[in-house]
Amino acid sequence: MTQVGGSLPVGIIGGTGLTCLSDLKRMGEEAVSTQWGDPSDKLVHGRLGDQAVVFLARHGNPHRIPPHRVNYRANLQALYDAGVRTVVGVNAVGGIHQNMGPAHVVIPHQIIDYTWGRASTFFEDDLEQVTHIDFTHPYDQECRNLLIDAAEDLKLDFSDFGVYAATQGPRLETAAEIRRLERDGCDLVGMTGMPEAALAAELGMRYVCLGLVVNRAAGKSDHIITMDEIEAAIEQGMDGIRRTLERSMTGLGMLAPLPTAS
Ligand code: HPA
């Protein structure tokens, strides 16, 4: 049976190593603004296979906005305003878990937030009532299942679990910080997972993370972390990320919006 993509576009937020989606059949670009300011870049409208997609480069294109300066609220609001109710956040991460070496793909199931000083909620000022969203499961399980099925079909080297430690950056961590994150139960570490996931939840959007390990975390290998190593892992692993996106896209597009999304 030929599946036809869903009517709502799927949002893809591309991180380090994914500032543009070469497989996207581009239909147009749109510079937008929101009540929270401007998103990192223009929205790129297009199709991946049958499915309408809106792509946004998290760090801008070219890559110029560091993780702590990304306007996460504007990014999520811009996608929401474009009709997106399902978002895939692609993140380059460091591997803490021993199985998570360079070019390994991770579909995490949990997150711990170590960031600070970021604009991390839509529910801040001019409220009619104080709002606390449920955030027990930060990543949408149906989206996770679709990414996991795609990665399995593609026979990728991947993990279907992982606790993501969201750190402030832009510097990488010390070895002692990574040991602490490991004691906390973290398996991977990155700088952009939060507040992105929480803001998506506040808007009632489905959100999932597709991580690419680009280095072993500080102190987890016999060498310090270099940009050359990171670039080599991106080169090696990003094709698997692109193919996972392409393969899961129709299914992601078919998911009904969460009832909490208005
Ligand atoms: N730490 C934090 N963020 C990262 C890393 C890391 O080792 N690698 C890629 N993003």
C-alpha cells in the first residue's frame, strides 16, 4: 500500500552538521518573526518523499549562533505558527555510555537539564494563571518508535534509549563533570536539548530527539576532544541521520496532533 504523507508539515530542527537538508525537495523559504523575536534562520518549506516538512537550522545557516544564544522560544513558535505539531530535533552529542562512540545514532528517552539563564518557558509574564506542564516523558513515544523502526530497518549502529544531559556550553565539559553526569544516570551529553524539548511540550507539540554521537565525552577516551574528530564523525554519521529522517517521515506525518495542541 502506498502511504500518503499527513496534511500537517513535520518540523525538523537541524543542529551541528545539519544546517541544510540536501534530500529536501525545496518549495520555498520564509523569513518569519514571532512575539518572542526572530528564529535562528528562515523556515525552509519542502517535501521529504510524500511528506511536507519545515526545516529550521538551529544555529543559523551558516552555523553562527552558539547553543546558549539560540532563541529557542522563537524557533518553536515559528514552527508552531507554520502549522507544525510534530518536531524532530537533530542533535550532535558526546557519548558517555560505553556503547556510544563516534557516529553512533541515539534516540534518547529521557533528559536532565543542567542549563541556566536561558529563556526556557512561554509561561512567564502577563499570565492569567500560573501554568505547570507535565514533562514526565519529554520525548514522544510514538515518534521514538518510528525513528527506532527506521534505524533498525537501515541496520544502523544505534541505541533506542539514553538519558540526555543538556549542558550550558559553549565549552565542552571537564572529565569530572562527565563523571558526575554519569553518576546522575546520563548516557549522552549535548548543549541544545533544553529548553527546546520543554518549549515544544508547552506548545503541546510532539517532540523527539535524533542524536548523532560526534565524540566520546570528556575523559571517556584516551585523548582530548578535537574539532577534527567531531567533523570526521559528522561526515561518517550524518548520512544515517538523513536516511532515518527520510524513512520515518511519512509515519511522523501521519501522527495525529496531541490533544493538548490547539
Ligand atoms: N559535550 C556537550 N555537547 C556536545 C558534545 C560534548 O561532548 N559533543 C557534541 N556536543
